[in-house]
Amino acid sequence: VEQMATHAKLYSKGIKAETTIDQLLNLANLPMTANSKTVGWMGNFHSMAIKTVIRNLLSKYGYLSIEMQQAIADDMKSENRDDLIAENANSTAINLDDANFEDVTDGT
């Protein structure tokens, strides 16, 4: 919660210069209201904090590039890997009926 309050103080243009981190922490102690109509850190601290945490996690661990989004979408297609192998694999059959082999048994 302190990290979110510090983040809000540093990066939010909607927070006035005289607003302190302690005031933001007091907002965090208020009960969370899911149907709040107010916006911004001062009006709805919890929603803004959740949005910021998700955004920060996505920017660090998420696949945000168009290429990665396309790769994930392609990977999630319904095509099965075994079907792709069956369609594209070498289909030449090898007959081993006349192959010479030696039976190897353990000599102990």
C-alpha cells in the first residue's frame, strides 16, 4: 500500500502538491467500495491501486508486443501438435520384417 501511495504521489498529475503520502495511506484505510462513481487516486484509491499493480505487473512480466500477442494467439489455436506432426512429418514407412538383428540378453 505504501508503494502505491508513493507511486501515486510521484506520478499522478491529479494529486495536488500539498497532498502527503500519509493522506493517501488514510484513503487506503477506508472501506473499499466496488460501485464507486468517483475517479482518481483521491476519489477511489483502491481501484487505482489495483489498476496500477496490474499495469506494473504486465509491463514487467506481460507480453505486450504485437509479435508476442500474435505468437500467443497462434499457440492457443485449436490445432493439436500431434495433428501438425501427422500432417507435416515424413510419411515413408520402413519395413523391418527382413532386418537382421541380434538378440541381446544379459549374461548374468
